[in-house]
Amino acid sequence: MKTNNRKKIMPIVIGACILWIFSGFFINKYYHKNVRSKPKMYAYQTYWGPVNPVLYVKDKHNIDSLIEYYQKIEKGNLNAEFNFPPLLLPYDTCVYVLGYEADSLVTKVLCYYNWGKQGSFVKGYVYSKTLHKNSPPDSLIMRN
């Protein structure tokens, strides 16, 4: 009797695994297609003259610190300190705007890039005033 039950259960388990794999593939494909339909912008800042990458945070609990950091810089404190992990977005790669937080000071973005072990994209929050419609002008890019 036990062998009969195994014969009935195995096709169900295998079918569920195959369904799981295929549904995950299509959900992932639809998600990235949806992201690429969002507004495209560039994240960079010029507080120190030439173009620089911007800091972003992954977690919502760091948003207030991110805002505080950039507001200090805007007030002239170019040596402002921050208390969140220093994560940078490349200034020469576009980001897709996923939405704005309630106060519009922070924007949720997704950036496709070769992030190595992290994967092919990152998602996080940037200070809204560091987003621009166009890529940085060549005159502001500091060449080595």
C-alpha cells in the first residue's frame, strides 16, 4: 500500500516543482518588463564641483539619515557625516523610478548594472534632488 501512495505522490511533487520554476520565470520576466516601463533618470550630484555618484540606502529605516546627510551638504557642510552603509549608484547608468515616498524627498529606484555577487540590479532609496532627467554633461565629468 505504501508503494502505491508514493507512485501517486511523486508525479504531484514533480509537477509542483516544474510549475514553481516556470511561474517564477514568468513573474521575474514580467517584473523587469514593468520596471523598464517606468521613468528613466540619472542619479548624480555636483556638490563638490565635478559629477559624483550618489549614496543610496536599501532599508527604509535609513531614509531619515540619508535625507539629513544631503540636507547638511546643501547647507554648506561638505564634510557631513552619515550613519548608514555607504552604497553608491554609478552616475553614468540610468535608474528607473519606482515611486516617491510621502514627503517626496526620497525616491525609490532600481538600477541595472553588473553588481558582481549582488546580482544584475539593486533597489533602494535616493535623495530626490540628486535625480536628473539627463546624463551628466561631459564638462562636469572629471577624467583621470
